[in-house]
Amino acid sequence: MLIRDPGTRQVIDSIVYESCLAMNANDWNSFLALCEPESFRYRITNYSPEIQKDQTWMDRDWKGLKSLFDLLPRHNTNNAPLTRHATVYRAEQEPDGDTVRVQTLFSLYRTELDGLNSHIVSGRTSLFAVGKYEDRIRLAADGESGRLVSRDVRLETRQIDVGSHIPF
């Protein structure tokens, strides 16, 4: 059943948008604070028309994602800032009554920093990836808050630059 109650919808939208703000700021602890540590699952998948199958690029639980975030400073990574633009399109109550399925479409932009061709690309913003978040959010009993139970990132984009370790 679609969520139509404005208060519940505001809680859901807030969780999704706060997750994007935290990731835009590389504030991994704030992102993880929005997730249920015991049950959270984060996946990045896409469909490959060449092999006519889904591909899984990442599949981590809460601890695995935290380990990845802890190691990010040690990776040789493109440090150009990423900016997520997300729009929540649909929120549906699951039969258990406490969990909501949320579909959000997103665009991810990257603004180039000084680098090898800084005189050409420095400061340029380009579309990096597009896709959708398929989230499951468990609402608190009071209806005033909730936490992410899972996030499946379904990418449309299938060509990602080398050195891009940052989750979507």
C-alpha cells in the first residue's frame, strides 16, 4: 500500500535525503548511523545486456561497509567531490506494517579537482552515474524516525572510472 500520510512520508524522505547529504560530505559515520547495524545490507548491482544477467558490484553488511569506509583513506582514489541529486518517487508499506519499500532515482555528479590536465578539466562538473536506490526502511513505533534496513543501488551507468571506490 502506498504511503500517503504526510508525516510518515516526511520521515521517509528525511532518511533518504540525509543519507545522500552524509555521503556527499564523505561523512560515513553519519551514513552508518542511519542504518540498522544488525540487519543492514548494501548492494550495488546493474543489468548487463551483453551477458543478459544482473551483475553484483558490491554486497556488504553493516560491518563490511564500515570496514570499507575505514579503509577509504588508504586507497588510491579519485578525490573529486561527488554530489548526489535524489528524488523519492515511491514509498510502499510492506505487509509487516513496520517496513517501507522506497524507490528513489538519483543522479551523481563529479566536480574535477586539479590533476593531470588541470588546465582543461579543473572545476568541470559532469554526470558520473545514474540509477535508483531501492531502500527498505524500518519505521520506529512512534512513527517519528526510522532506519535503513537495506539499500540496493541499481545502476544504469556501467562505465565507472578507475579509482572510484566511493559507494553510490
